[in-house]
Amino acid sequence: MMHAATSLRLRLLLLFVVPLVLLSAILGTWRVIELNRLSTGVFDRTLLSTAIAISRDVVVYDGDLLGPTTRTLLSETAGGTIFYHVNGPDGSFATGYAYPPVAPQGAVATPEEPVFYTAQYKGEDVRVVRLRSRVDLGWISGFSTVSVWQELAARETFFKRLASRTGAVIGLLVLAVAGIAWFGVRFGLRPLTDLEDAIERRSPNDLSLIRRAVPPEVGGIVRRTNALFSQVSDVMTAQSTFISDAAHQLRNPIAGILSLAEASRAAATTPEQIERSDALLASARHASRLANQLLTYERVEGSPPDMTEQIDLTQIASDVIERCGEMMVAKGVDFEFAENGPAPIHGDAILLSEAVQNLVDNAVTHNDPDGLSLRIETTRNGSECMVTVADSGAGIASDDWARARARFSQLRPGPGSGLGLAIADAICAGHGGEMRLDPMEQGTRITLAFPNV
Amino acid sequence: MRIAVIEDNEALAQGIAYRLQDAGHAVDMLHDGLAARDHLASEDADLIILDITLPRLDGLSLLHELRLAGDKRPVLLLTARAETVDRVAGLDAGADDYLVKPFEMAEFEARVRALLRRRDAPLNITQRIGNLVYDPAARQLRHGNEPLDLTRREAALFACLLDAEGRPVPKSRLLDQIYGTGADVDDSVIEVHVSRLRKRLAQTDVSIRTLRGFGYLLEAGG
């Protein structure tokens, strides 16, 4: 079993190539043995036919000479120089080379069957065939022995060349298969990389099922991933519904508390009553705002905003100012609105004014409002429509920006809910826009930028 | 004035009732739709505060029934936040105004005053701010017992700011009020009128505050 972390590519490569190498080795060996047998057979038959020709010549030319045909045969036979030795029926040397290679024991030629053997001749390995045939020369008759031999070097060279070619062909084949496996695996695994992209595009906000066509081999993975996605989605929906329901249920009693607190404050006459009902009212307002912000946050995070309507960001900012202008003047905020004509975008007017309102509330809540400069600006360029809220307060360091935007986080202890910027950020993102902290020497300047229609 | 508060959140209804009673009104509290229908069928009301979400009979259906029956009493509809559809439906069903929950009590009181004023317009009711009294029918402003002379446009400007109940009014809307919607007048004309009106108000405790780039609001005291 291979280690689980081995790359698929290496794994498949090994799976392909190792058996292939083994199989090739077996096939190659078999082929070499076969070649050896084949070439030995071919050379031996040549040697034998030469021996037969010499033996016949011995009869024809009375044992002394070789005919011209046989001589041609001797010089043109493949496999190197041929040596021969002929003994007459009387056992004496008749013609050829004087000393034939000695036959090993048991290698005895009979009239029916020639014998082949390997021996030494002048220090070289040679292949010998010995033939025994009956001759009748008139003056003498009996069995003549013909020995024909040839050096093995030539046939070995021939065999080696054949064997090495075979080896080369098999080697090339193995390399080719390995190469195809190595690069083919990458190609073959492309559906998996596609799948990876599809999974990568999913996020906690988008756990939609993967619907692309996949090879049957990964169908199971996709089915199970989809099943997991829908389970996680269901759990998240249930949780978000719970939070939303909880905030909703809390809001009603809080609205009651708030209105009763306002009524108490209005009826308070003694300084103690006024002080205490002021504190009660402030707490009730805080609770009310928190419950509402939770609901808003849930709504923004839960579903994409309705983008069908075209609205004017300048009008949105103007509405927000109309709503909170009295509060700003009462608190001593030095306010300025700088509009630069219509800034049309697609989006949900209520959510967008909530985002702008949150920026204004943040500026007033987290700074001393008396004497605070607050400037709201709307601008439009080729690609974006922007609304900017800038104040002269304490400011946010760029290092703190990520933390400032997180849910329930506050840079400085204060009366806010810690959701204001998170909501503005989520609303902005939901509209395909971006919330930016513009670097300032003093104060905070936050821009909500949206795509121009 | 007698006001019917139809709201199933009893604590909220009680809080609203206290504020209205403090302002000198008589309040009838109803907590469900059917009880409200019975009450309205037999009892008088100068204003109806109506929540949309009610048990037994919802606010929109009740409003629809009232209008079908020819009941013209002013209705201030309370809608849950961001339910745009509800708001449109509410105005279609014949509500005179709507307020999105949660609302500031000051805002609520302003809407109530506006609706009561609208109802009583023929009776020449006067509006007060600080130590000033404004008579919309006669377009006359009095400082204590002294009448302050205002031109027609200054009076229109003052009335518009006064109607906003302390909220800022954008310049464009002031222009529409003084010169009529769509009049081809430059924004800066407003500044001239505001500056003149400020001089007239110099001796009073009412002042006009500027929100740079936006508009003006009327502030009493100080």
C-alpha cells in the first residue's frame, strides 16, 4: 500500500511503469533467448549444409579435392571463416586443416545423425559439426568423417546486435509509456482541478450545489460534498433564522421599554427622577438600537439586496441628513454637506441609508460631538459613485481598520453596539461596492464606493 | 383631542398613550384588530394610530374596511422596519401617514401634531415655537402680542421650516415651497430670504441654523 500522501501523478506513474518494466524484462529475456535459439539454428544449418557439401565432394573427387561450388560456399558462408577436416574411410587424414577441434565425450557422430558441439581451436571458441557418412571409393570403402567448424565470435556479434536492438526498442516503449503517463495524468486530472475551482468559489455565503458535469469516478465526491454543503447550509439557515427571530422577538418588548422610558422622562419633575429616567432612557435606546442592528445585520448577511431599483446616492445622503440633522445641530456638530450632483446606483434605498446613517452615528458616538467637524460628500466618477463621511475626531489607524469593521468590536470603549461598521461593510459588499478608510492626518474619513450604473 | 391607539405591543401602546396624555389628549388603547373595529364603529376618534401587525384582524384589512365604509378619520400607520411593500400597501389602503418602527418619540409626536393640524386646518389653529405664534391661515407671525411683518415669501419660508418640526429642510424643498415646484431660480436666492428672515427674528428666541451645503432648520431657545 502506497503512502496516502503520495501525489496522484507519481502514484499512477508507478502503477503504470513498474509492471510495464517487469513485463518488458520478461518479454525481452524471452525474446533474447528465442533470438539466440533462432540464430544458432540458422548458423548451424549453414554449417551442416557446408559439411554435407564437403562430404559429397570427397566422394566425387576421390577424397582429395573440393569442387568449385563448395569452395564458393566456403568463402561466402555467413558467420565467419569456415574450417574443415576430412578423414578417409581408413581413418587417415584426407584433406582440410590438420587438427580438428577435439570433440567432448559423448559427442559421437553416427551415419544417421550429425553432431554439433562447441570447442576450442587455437585458443578461440568455435562451433563444430561432425558428420559421418559412408563412402565407397572402389579401392576402399567405409565411413568417412567430416568436421566443419567456425569461430563463434562472428555469430556472437550478430546476436549481440540483434539483442541490443530489441533492448532499445523495448526501452523506448517503456519511456514513451512513462512520458504519456506523466503528462497524461495531468490532462486526465483536469476535471479534478476544475472541481477544485468550483469548491474554491463556494463560501459560507454561497454553499450552492456543484452542478458541473464531472467524470463518473469523482461523482461520489461531488455528491457527498453537495450533501455536506446542503447540511451546512441548513444548519446556518436555522441559526440565522434563530438569531433573526430572537432579535425580532426582543425588539417588541424593547420598543415597549423605550416608549415607557420616554414617558417616564417626560413626567419626571425632581432632579433625581430626571437623572434616573435619563439613564433608563439611554439604556433603552441602546438596547433598541442593538436589537435593530442585529436584525439589519442578519438581513444583509442572509440575502442579497434587491438591486432592481436605480437610486441616487446623493438623495440617500440628503435623507439621512434630514433625519439626523436636528440631533447633530443640538449636539453642536459643525456640519457640512458637499454634493456633486446625482450619483445613480442600483440598490436598496433603506439599506444604503442605514449604511450612511451608521457612519454618521459612529462619528458622533465615538467622538465628542461638540465642535466636531462632520462632512458628508457624494461624488461620481467614470466607474464609481461614492458617499464619504469625514470627521475631525480621534481617527482610526489603518492597522485597526480590520478590527474596526469586525462584528461586536470597538476600538475604544463606548456606547456603540460594535455593529455599525460591520453593517455598513456588509451592505456595501452586498451591493458590489467597497468600504474604504481614506488615510487622514486627523480624524476619520470613510468612503462607501459603489459601481456606477 | 381623542386618539385611538391600536397596537398589540401593550408596553409600546402604553408608552405612546402616556406621551399623548401628557400632551393633553384622551387616549383609547386597543390591542387587537377585531376589538379595534368594534370600538371605531361606535366611538369617536380625531386620530387613529394603527399598527399593521395585529392579532385577529391585521391593520391593513381594518384600514381597508374603514375606507370602504367611507370613514375619513386620519390614520397614522405604524409599520415594521424596512417593509417597503407594507408601506406602499398602507398608503394605497388610505393611510394619511406612516411611521417606520422603531421611531423616536419626538418624531412620532411631530407626525401626530401634523395630522391633527391637517384635520383642524379649517379651524385656523395656530402653531407655536419658542415665544412665537404663527397663524397659517392669515400668514401672520406674532412675537408675544407684537405682530412681526413678513413678506409673502418670508412667511412661506418660515411656515416651511416650522412644519419640519425642528428637522433640517433642504434648500431645494424650500425653493419649491417659495417659488413653486420646478421654478428656474438659483439656490443662492434662498440665502437672501433666510438672511432677511433672520433679521426679523433677531429679537426673538427662535433662530435659523444653517447646515452648510444642505439647508436650514428652525431652532427655539438659546
